[in-house]
Amino acid sequence: MSAKTKSMRKLFKDLDKPLLIASAALFIFGLLNIVTASSRAATVNYDVSIYYYFYRQLIFIIGGLILGAFIIKTDTKYYKLIIPVLFIIVILLNLWALTFEAKSGSKNWIDLHVISLQPSEFSKPILIALLALLFEQNYRKLRTVNIKHYDIIAFMIFIAMIIPATVILQKDFGTLLIILFIIFMMFLSSPILKIDKIKTFLCMVLLGGLVLLVMYSVQGHILDDARISRFTNFLDPCGNYESGGYQVCNSYIAINDGGLWGLGIGKSKQKYSYIPEPHTDSAFAIIAEEYGIYRSVFIFILYGVILYRIAIIGSKAVSLRGRYICIGILSYIFIHIFINLGGMFGLIPLTGVPLPFLSYGGSYILSLTASLAMIQRICIENKNKKIKIAK
């Protein structure tokens, strides 16, 4: 057996198996569900093969696995060289996206005809890794009581806010909320002293209020009519069916029709032009309609396994960067699940946020697989290093 083969077997042995199995199960199920969910849109709306979206998603999953393999083999100690370069690249990509035509009111896509990419999705894991590196680099200074930390905290906030600033220009408020939540959770768990966190939070609230005031004075409004309607319609989507509540209302109908055991695989009615693009943001509604509530519970169980394993790996991290990367990615996956399903169930206004593993979307798949690969790399380092981090 060659040394390379032994090394690969050792890497695989050190992976977190529950996380790997749960992730693979959801990826496979999501891929298969795309065939049935996208069948109407593919054949009628776009006049392509019924397997069109299936093959495209499969290509991105394979690409994500290849990318993930490189990430798993790369020690996180090299992140301090790699991540700053990637951060600059995604900033430029987000700015480049502003030069393309808007889609659904947002300029957040780079359309290269052959392929379309959403750089704000790539920004999420890169920003998480960068903040983790900054927390690790400044850990001792931030934990020292008798020195001022304002310059360090201000620098980290400045770095953290660059991506949200570009997303504001893109007018992609769903992605903006996700990125701000990730930043908030990472700063909340950061080594910054409690009193400094409180002061920083108050300053950010004031700064956010100032930004909203400037936006209002320049534009005459903060949110346009289409986005305001999402807030006014989500409490009674069926009562406001014609004015924007149709997607959530039809999702209700799909979930209700599915009942406990579902209509059967491929027998969804709502995918026939009632729910727009049912293979993307509304994937769960089609799943619930075809598989029923009882079978859909397994999705939540697998989500629970993934989030739990990430939390466990983070708690055992042998480096500070590993700990904070786990916190960031845990927040990242959780908030995507919460916003997507919260919108489907009418708990919060609906936004165009993909459901992890189950929604169609190449950029998000690449971002998600890269994030999971980072978690697995941290797991490998946990099993191979005996260094204890400061508490």
C-alpha cells in the first residue's frame, strides 16, 4: 500500500462519521427531490429535459466534493495565508456583480451565460474563517483587562462589515440578514470582554440607525413596495393572495394536502405553476406534500444531527480558529434553516433563502460543502493534535 493511499485512509478514518453520513443522506435526498420538484418548470417553462436541474445540481455537488477534498487536506494553520486573499477576491466579485442586470430586484449574480454565480454565497464561509483568524490572533489582547481594546475591535468590525456593505448595494436583504446574524453570533461568542461587547453592540445599533437614516434621506424609503409587502402579507398570506401572499399560501396548501403520509413521490400538485420555482426556496413544501409530515420529520432529525455534531467538534477544537469556525458555520446553517422554514410556515416574512441540502442552487452548494469540509478538517486536527486552547 502506497504512502498516499495510507494518508487518504487515515484522513477518512479521522472524519466525523455521523456528520458525514447525515450530510450525504440530505445531499442525496435533495438531489433526487429536485427531479420531481423541477419537472414542470424544466419541461414547460424552459423547454429542457426533466433531468436538467438534476444534472446541474449533480455537477455542483461533484465540484463541491472536489473542493471539499482540497479543504480537508489543507491544515487550518495555512488559513492565515489563504483566507485574506480569498476575502479580497470575494469583495471584488461582489462589486463585479453590481455591473450585471438585477434578478428579482437584486444585483447579486454574475451571469456568464454558461454559468451564473452568486458571490455573496461564497462570502459567508470565507468571512467566518477570517473572523475566526482575527479572534485567534488578538485573543490575549482582547482578554487582557487593563488595556484598551477599541482599536482592535474597530478594525475587526470594519473588516466584518465590508461584505454586508456590498450586499446592501446589491439590495439582497435576505443574504444581508444571514451575514449579519453570523457576525453577531461570532462576536457574541468572541474573546471580547463582556463590557466591550455591550459598548460595541450599542455603537453598532447607533451606526445602523444612522445608515438607515441616510438611506431614507437619499432614497425616500428604506424598503421598496415589494419588500414591504412581504411583511404585510406573511401574517395572512391567503387573505393577500393576489398582492404577494400566493407563494406562502400555496405552500400551506401543499403541506396540508400532504397530510401525515403524503400524496406519493412525484404526485405533487402545487409544483404545477402554483408555487414558483418549487425546486429552489420552496423545496420543503413539495417534500411535505409528497412525503407527508411523518416522513418529513427525518429531515429535521438529520438537521439536528448535523448541528449537534458541529457543536461537539467546536467544543473539542484544539485551536481557537477551529472553535470560532465551528461557531460561525453552526450559525450559518441554522439561520438558513430557520429563515427558509420560518417563511414556509408563515412565522416570519418569506425571503429568497435556500434550504440547506434540499434547495437547487450551485453557489450555495459550493459554499455549503466548503463549510462542511472545514468542519471535517477541524475534526481531523482534533484527533491528531494534543494542544489545548485557552479557556
